[in-house]
Amino acid sequence: MAISGLAVVSSLQAQTPNIEFPAASPACTLKQRVGLTDITVVYSRPGVKGRTIFGSGGILPFGQVWRTGANQATKISFSTPVKLEGNEIPAGNYSLFTIPGVDDWTIIINKNTNQWGAFQYHTNEDLVRFKVMSVPLRDTSIETFAIEFNRIHDESALLELVWDKTVVPIHLTVDVMDKIVPQIEAAMAAPGKKQDTFYFQAATFYYNHDLDQKKALEWVNTALESNSRIAYEYLHLKAQILAKQGDKAGAIAAAKQSTELAIKAEGPGSSFVKMNDDLISSQQ
């Protein structure tokens, strides 16, 4: 009976309450599209919490491999090939390790995506390694580690690692031109008229990327034939194209038309009023 009683007591003592506690370093999934590429970053976000972070006496000494977050090694995936600081990265899933330094960091793209921390990290599984300069934050401090995308354009973005008083910017580029231009040209050559929005988007792409401005002008004019309710937006693009071609008078005329229609559609507070005023000023 005594043994039985001890067993019951031991069983009661061994029970674990089913309570979910907040994570010390919460998990985060970041998704961002750059051009035609979908990028996903899965990582955990540690906090400063009054500690020294980088360097001598810090929790992340210079010169040591870091998981670039907390808990499991940070994972990063690309739906198409990309370049990081000019280094070619095929589409796929990777781990993102880093080696913090005083002035520069080593960025590591590793092929092993199932690692806890950097305890089983091996250099022979690296896809690429490269260095980037870190940037000190002088007037502020970031409490919680963050991975962010900034300066996003059709073909590029800045992937930033931010913590405490340090920012590590990584330049990312993707291929858009070789994919989109042949598709636009093929669609334009196909028989039948397209929707005005397609002509506008194609003209915008050619304008933004300094491609054939004659084609861009032709396409935006075709879009304007539809008498779209947002013709003021089309006219603003037309003004931009004409300005790039050196036709100042045409650019001013199109900008003025755009302003008139924008005020009718959105009122005098329309952002197109300011944008057209700026364009007109640049042509005078």
C-alpha cells in the first residue's frame, strides 16, 4: 500500500499543466515580393533586454557564426533565382547565417535548412559567403531584432538586418526585364485590341525602365482612347513620356489636361494636381 501511495504521489508531481507561455524570442514569418520573385524569411526575434549585444562582452562576439535570430537557424526562400550583392542564388530554400564584425559582416547562404541555432553549422554546406559593411545607428536603438525589406523597386530591394545600434544592408537584385519584355512584345503583336489597363501598364513599364519611349507613347495613347474614368492617370504618364522625349510643350499640355480631369474626379486635393504642377515646373 505504501508503494502504491508513493506511485500516486509521484504521478501527481510529474504532471505538467497545459499552459502556453509567451516565447522569449517570438517567431516571425516575413513575405515580400520583389519584381516577380516571392521571398519568405522565417526567423525568431530576440530582444536587447538590457544586454550588450555585439562584440567583446556581448552575447554575440565578433567573428563567430550567428543563426541571425534565435532558436532555429533563420530560413530564407526565393521563388526565382536572385543575386545578393552580385552573388547568384538559385531559387530554393536556404539557411541565413552571419558572422558579425566590427565594420563588416560575413553573410552566409547555407544549404542545410534544418538546424537549431548554429551548433551543427558546417562550411561545406555553404552555397555562398560574402561580406557587407555594417552601418551604425547613432541616434536610436532597435530593441527587437528585425529583418526588413526596403527600397523596393521592380528589379531590386535592400534586405536589412537591424538590431541594437547596427544595420546590415544586403543588396538584392532580380531579373524582370528578360521575362516581361518578351511577354509584352508578344501580347502586343497578337491580334485583337487589349484592355486599356494593359496598354497603360506596358507603357508604364517601358517608361520606368527607359525602353522604347515611342512604343510607350503609342500604348498610352491607345489606353486614352477608352475614355477611362482614370484618364487623368494615363495623361500624367503621357506627360512624363513626352518630357523624357524632350517635348516640353506636349508634356505641359498633357499635364494640364491631367490636372483638369483629376480635379473633376477627385477634387482639388488630388495628388495628381501636385505631381502635374511639379512636372510643368520642370519643363519651364
